[in-house]
Amino acid sequence: QKEVEQNSGPLSVPEGAIASLNCTYSDRGSQSFFWYRQYSGKSPELIMSIYSNGDKEDGRFTAQLNKASQYVSLLIRDSQPSDSATYLCAVNTGGSYIPTFGRGTSLIVHP
Amino acid sequence: DAGVTQSPTHLIKTRGQHVTLRCSPISGHKSVSWYQQVLGQGPQFIFQYYEKEERGRGNFPDRFSARQFPNYSSELNVNALLLGDSALYLCASSDITGVGETQYFGPGTRLLVL
């Protein structure tokens, strides 16, 4: 059973702080990793993908991948109240085109 | 370019009825996937179609079926609806990149079964 684990939260951070969201996965053959943002009542929206160990930055977002430890994280710098949403981690194993999603972490950014 | 579109946006049905949900992928995308999302959970995989062939099926009963048309649009059908089928149904389209297949979601169809 391929599993993707996320702390459901909520994670509460003050405006302007760094929010750190974590995700662990069970399948060592996993090769593709994705972070999605989902506002309440809306569909998931892709933030970024990462495939290689290390960091990948896109604006205020940084994805970090550590395949040896089987975790992927998302850092949000200068958090804004508009970042308040559920963040979903999704993982594709090698040879599979079908991602497995975690249950998501709820982030609350308070002014 | 238009993103993934889904119809209808909302639907109310009663137990035992049948429902058909529709999805049009992003132009140029040949793969369509269907997911069910209940409150507090991540999307659960139902089906994936590529070039009109079923490429994957999740752990859902046979009441759930789907198909993909020559223009790559897709339908999800659910028969004999149960209260537990109430959920947000998401369609995602993707294009094989060779590195990783990124899924782009439509707005979803919210189904309520009474």
C-alpha cells in the first residue's frame, strides 16, 4: 500500500512568517512529487513539482526533496492571509502515472 | 487557453439514481483522471484514461464507470447512488512529459445524494 502522510493541522502562523509543510511517503521508488493548494470549496491548484533531491524555488515557495529520508516539504516565505488554504502533497511512484495524495495540511495565516 | 472544464458544477440526486459527470481536458492533453474527494480527505483516485483506453482503476465498486471519447473528453457514471457517494468529483488532465505527469484539475462537480 503506497502511502503519503501529512499532518492535518491546522498549522497557524503569523503574517510574514515562514510556513513549513511536511509530507512523508512510503514507496522508495517514488520519482515525482507535487504540491497543490486547495481553497475551501475549490479544486486543487498546482503550486510546484519537484523530481530531484534538493531545493526548488518559485517565488515565495520552496519545495525540498530528500529521497533518502522519504520526505518532501514546502516552505512558504512571507506568509500572507491569502495563503490560508489546505496544502496537498502528491507522489507518483516510478512507472506509475497515477499520483497518490495525502489528506492535506490546513494552513492558517493570521494577521 | 482554457483549463479543464467540468459539468455540472453542482448536482443533487436521491439514493438509487444514476448520475453522469462530464469533463473536457486542457487542449492537447490526452489523459483524463477522475477523483473523489470527501471533506477532510485528499482526492481518491477512481479512473484514468489515456488515448481512450483505461490506464488505471482505483478501489471503487463497479457502480462507477467511465469512458473517454475521441476528442479526449470524458464521462464518469455512477449507478445506484448511495448517500456515501456525496463528494466533490474532480477531473484532472495531464500530458505525459517523460519526467513526471502533472495533473491539472478542473473546478469539480459537487454531488449531494439525499
